[in-house]
Amino acid sequence: MQFSNRRQFIQQSAAAGAFCALSARPLTLFASDSDKKMRLGLVTYLWGKDMDLRTLIEACEKSGVLGLELRTQHKHGVEPSLSKSERKDVKKRFADSPVELVGYGSNAQFHEDDPAAVRQNIELAKQFVNLMHDCGGTGVKVKPNDLVKGVPHEKTIAQIGRSLNHLAAYAADYGQEIRVEAHGRGTSELPIMKAIFDVADHPNVGVCWNSNDVDVKGEGLEHNFNLVKERFGDTVHIRELNVGSYPYAKLMKMFVEMKYKGWILLECRTNPKDKIKALIEQREVFTKMIG
């Protein structure tokens, strides 16, 4: 499977000595598959967007939801503008906690019909790669993020795929995975994501399943899941598991059956007053769903 190949590629890149000074926490990326299992974490959108980093980590510790994907422009303040000493402090905060810094959710996107804008977004994504390397994360989330009107879809798809290959090669030297969220007008559809990944064949770039309503369209959830499952990265985005009509029980069953070993990350849409209580509830639902 491509998932295994990507993990092997990152291991080999690290072994080559380009950046051997990674700490023990980023090296969780290189753990053998037999040592890992599917786990529940949190994206700071929306439940964590108003928490500083200390409060975020404490909320995860108290709830038992022990992974964090930090989203840009949130109160935690972990941004590329941090100094070297500030980045060391972020790394230490996670090293001193059972909570893992899963990675970062950037807004870098590669669909625009403007080469300068695409280059600018690639450079932006590289800044987040550097940030996660310094802070102890394991990857950066990016987006396609649209099919441009008036531009042939094949051209946009090829452009996105080539951009991802370039970024993935850069990120591999820093021990960071590039995670492509199934997001945007048209680009959230799994047949389009598959077409993007037919071009984006670098072993260090993976699909971040995003639990969109379009997942059940066309030939259905299982068919769409199978289109991209061999290219899954280490993160999956879900909404509240017990809210709405999305078939989460079926989705979790498919992840269990394929022995997925990444992070299932809550990217919630509601606004409960007691976030810790809400996280505990989601953890309990998740545990039941995966058996």
C-alpha cells in the first residue's frame, strides 16, 4: 500500500542524515506500524480556536483526547512568526505532556490560475513545515482548494498535483508529512482527489479524508473511500460523531477493517459551553464505534 511506502520513504530520508537531530517526539512518525493504532485527536477549529496553548493542552489531557492539529490564526499563537526560543518552548510544552502535536492546519492552496500565487502558497506551506519541524509536529495540512472557472479541470488538477510533489519532497527532509484535505468546490469530491493523487505520486503526500457530504454521492461512501484509501496520510477529519446524518459508524468500520493507524481528528461545528465534557463524550462515542 502507498501508506506503507510513504512511511518507508520518510524513514529512509531521515536515515540519510539530512536532518538527524529530531527529538524523540517527532520520531513517533517513524514508529513501526505494529506499534501504532488509530487514535482520537482535536483540530482547534472550532472547539479550540479561543484557547491559548496551555489551555488547549490541559483540555486534551483532561478529556483523554491526546492529539492536536493546530489551525492557523487561532489563539494558541503557534505561527511561523515565532522565534527559535518560542518554538523550543512549544516543543517542550508538548514533550512534558501526554498530548501529541499531530501537526498544523495551514491555508496553503494550489489551484489558482496565477503562477505567482501558486509559488507564494508553496512558500507559505514551507514556512509551516519548518515550524512543525522546530515544534515537534509530524505534518502540515494543505488544500487543493477549487476548480477554477474557465480553466480546464485537467490543467488545475495537474497543477495541484505538481505543487504537492514539490512540497512533499521539501517536507521529507524535515520529517514532515504533507496532508491534503479533501476540501473546496469540486476538489472535495473523491474522484477529483484521486485524479490529483494520480499526479501527486510522491510518497510523502497523503489524503486527509474530510467527512464531507459529497462523500456519499455518486457510487456511494464505500466506493469513494476505496478510490483514495491507499493514499491516506496520518490524519482524518471528522465532525461530531453523534450529530447529523453522516454515516460515521460505517466510516469508522472501514478504517478499522483497513487497520488504519493514523489520527481521527475532531473538527467540530457546534459550540458547547463545556468543551472538556463535549470532548469526553466524543471520545466515548469513538471508542464504541471502533469496538
